[in-house]
Amino acid sequence: MPVETLSKGDKKAQFLVTDSHFSMLNALRRAIITNVKTMAIDDVTIYTNTSSMYDEILANRLGLIPLKTIPELEKSKKEVVFSLKEIGPKVVHSGDLKSSDPDIVPVYDNMVLVSLKIGESIDLEAKAKFGDGSEHTKFTPAHVFYHFYPKIEITKENVKNAAQIAEKCPVNILEADGGKLSVKKGQISRCILCKACEEFAGEDIIKISSDNKKIIFEIESWGQLSLKQIIDEAFDSLKEEAEAIKDRITK
Ligand code: SF4
């Protein structure tokens, strides 16, 4: 199964997979979403909350804050507790949470939790634990999806409204040079197969389809784990599941 890296940053990557079936990539996608463990706030004790936000909503917002996760900590069963004590006027952010472990902190400091008016206050304690996406989506480490490789056929050399057709593309990968319409160099994999260009111009000018033998796999980490950690852990969990099935069959 040849894999080519189309783009790779700290949190986002795009791979081109050929000679594979989409069910294989779907298995990887599902393993990432449901099997990879991360840490998230799961148990909140609210001592004071005189803000206009209900306790339940505040607790829910705390749970959805991505936390930097060290997978090795799971075995140690070490408890990580966050405390938050604030008085208004103040906009309280994720970065205001005080962690009992300096390595387990919110990935982003600037997530707004609650806005306190003059004299309003909150005082709470929140415990984080390991979990996976099968328990709650807050533990999911990434946004991950796949789609077939786009095929864009431009069949006319010169079109009157090339610039207008190019403007229809929501990801801006089409360009017009006078009446000549083309796909920007190296940008075809960014096509989202929306067919906006085809619907506007007509199939006789631009035809959009996909190559089902080539699949683009895209992943964006929420920041709890690195892309490598997420993919490694997902493959490990798939191997474990395959071994468990093999054991059941051979017993
Ligand atoms: S199908 Fe959509 S994304 Fe692809 S080139 Fe046409 S307008 Fe752009």
C-alpha cells in the first residue's frame, strides 16, 4: 500500500494512498476516533458559581478543553487535578486553570470558559482522566477523514467566462489566464469534489469525477497528542484487535 505525504505540518497532514481499499483507511479512521486514549476533564466539583452559566454547561465546557497528554501516565494512574478560582469582572480562559501536573495543561490557553461580571465568582476543582472516543467524543484526538482523488477534466481550450468559473471554486484552486482555465500547479488534491465549477460552467467545459484507486487521507490533531503518536497508537490498537480475533478463531 504505497503512501505519499502530500503535506505535513505540526497538527495537520494529508497523505495519498494508492492500491488500497477505502475500508482499510476507514478502519484506521475509526481506530483514531475511538481507540486512541487522551486525557480530558471528567469530574468537576463546583464550590461556587455565581456566574450566569449553569454548572452543567460550565462542566461540559471544561470537559471539551484539549489537554496535553502523556500516554505513559496512564499506567501510573496518577491523578491530575485542575483548580479554578476567579472573581469578576473577568473573561475566564482555559489558561487560567491551575494544574497539579505542569506537563498536563490545556493545549490552548485562549479558550473562553465563562465571562464573569463585577462581583461574580467561580471556585471549582476538576479531575482529568484517560479515556477514548468510544466513551465520549471529548477524548477523540483528531479530526480525520478520507476522500477519493479528484479528477478535473477541462475540455475546452478557450472559454468566455473562465474567470467567473474560477471564482466559483471555494478552495481557490482554479485559475484563468484570459480564456484559458486551468488547475493551479500542485493544488488538485485540495479539490473537495463539490462540483460548483461544473454546475456553473457545464460538463462540456469542466468535468469533475474521482479516481477510486487513489485515496486522500487527512488528519488534524486537536493537540493532545502528536500526529505520529495518534497514528502509531491507532495501528497498535488495530493489531491488538486483529490478534484478539485470531485467538478467538483458533481456539
Ligand atoms: S469541484 Fe469544487 S473544489 Fe473542485 S475544482 Fe470544482 S469548484 Fe473547486
